[in-house]
Amino acid sequence: MTKLNWTIRILGFFCLCLLASLANAQGRRSYFTVGPAIGFSNYLGDLDDDFFFFKFTKPAIGVNVQYYFDPHLHVRLGAYQAWVGAMDAASNNAGRQARNLHFRSPLTEVSVHLVYDFIGNYRRYKYRPFWTPYLFAGLGVYAYNPKAKYYDQAQNKSVWVELQPLGTEGQFLPLLDQGYPRPYALTQINIPFGVGIRYKFTYLMDIGFEVGLRKLFTDYLDDVSSVYPNLRAMQQQNPKSYILSDRSYDLLNNQGIPNHRYGAGSGNIRGFSNQDDWYVFTMLTIDYIIDARKCPRFGPKKFGRRR
């Protein structure tokens, strides 16, 4: 069974748990919130050397729907769109600069979180605490697509090309005895977890700030993981893959071929395969409370005298 099928089953289980909570929750204390999230995304991987903060910060946006069913617990469904990227040229390490790899990728995530509020609310939402720190953890599905710049001679300009179909670490080479990795999936699961603080801004609105890390199960968010493949075989199979696999040069000539190399070659280290990649969202959230009991009801009116 594929990872995606397992992910669908696990998310279905979360939904069943949520429905059970809806059925058992105390109506006077339960309520929904909905609202946007806006902030930044950062990346930790083979092309980053500052612990995923500041240097390669990109924008991130999202929307959250939450259901409060317990004084301390609530369930959150989030959908987020973000971007990540990094480049060796911005590193302070001479070896990384010589490697000269780079990438950028969109991130689309849907995830379910269980949130624990340290300060509980044992009454209706209008009596909720003015502030509370919280922790959250859950399960998510995300899609990504790493790209790099390539000089396209037909267009006479540099364009961003998708790296996964090129197999820059030998995924599509016919040399089966070399132990090259299989092509990586562009849709995978992650484990989101983090910490935040929420403030009661108005009667029906909360404002929060949180930092959420995403534990990934791939080292290919940046298309870099292990060693350089057989570059001669790659050059014969697909010159574009060859160029984007080994960027260790100063300049490209008019044909897009490296003029000078720093010693990168077949079998030499390209990344660190023993460390999976991560990304993190730093978000400002706004949550608007929806009281289901106060929503307008539609249907035939009942006539009769008031008592």
C-alpha cells in the first residue's frame, strides 16, 4: 500500500475522532473558529547552514478551522501555501560555495492538529482566558516541486526547470548495480508540531502567534541527498540532467557548459543522506468565533400564540 493511501486512511481516522468528539461534546462549551494565518516559511536541509532561520525566509499563508470541544483541547484543520528555497552561493562555507547548487519550491500543505491550551476554559467562549500558551501536534500531507535555473539555448535565457523528472542523483540511469536511489514522490506526509500563544482580542476574535516545525520523511525537498552519479553516463543520457546535477563551476559558456570545475565527480559527496529535510512556519493567526447556536435557521415559521 502506498504512503498516500495510508495518509488518506489516517486522515479519515482523525475525522472519525472529530465526529465522535462532536457527538460527545458539551454544547454550551463547544464552538468553532475560522480565520487566516500569515507569516514566513524557512527550510533546513543540505543547502542551508544557519539552522533554517533568517537567511532564506519566504512568505507563507493559510487558513485554519478549529473546533473547541474540551476546556484544554481543540482540533484544528489547516491549509497552507508557502515557498522555500536556498543557494550555496549565499553560504559562508567555501565548500558549499564551490558546490554551487540551488533550488526553490512551492509548498502546499493540509494538516490536522490536536492543540492543548495550558490555561483551560471551563465555561462558555465569552469567559475564555485573555491569553494562553499552547502546544500542538498532528499529521499532514504536503506537495512540493523543487526547481533550479537552467540556461535554455532555444529560448536564449535562463528558466526554472523541475528537478525531480531529471533524476539529478542518478534515479533514471540504467546502471542498476550502482545503487542509485529511486525517484522521490512529490506528495508525502509530515508530522507538524510546535508552540504558540493566543490572546483574546475581542469578544469574538483571538489573535495568536506560533512557530510550527514539520518533520519530513524525505531528504529531497531540495533535490540534494547523497552522491554525484556517474556523470559521464548522465551526460550521454540527458545533458540537462548532467548540468543540473553538477553545478561546481564559476561560469557557463554560451552553450551552458561549465568552464571550470572544483573537483566534483562521480561518487563524491553531494549531500547528507542521513539527515532528512525540515521546514517551519512562523505564523500570525486570527481566529473568529462562530457560535452554531446563534446561526440563522431557515424553514417554515411556527404560528400560534405566545405564552
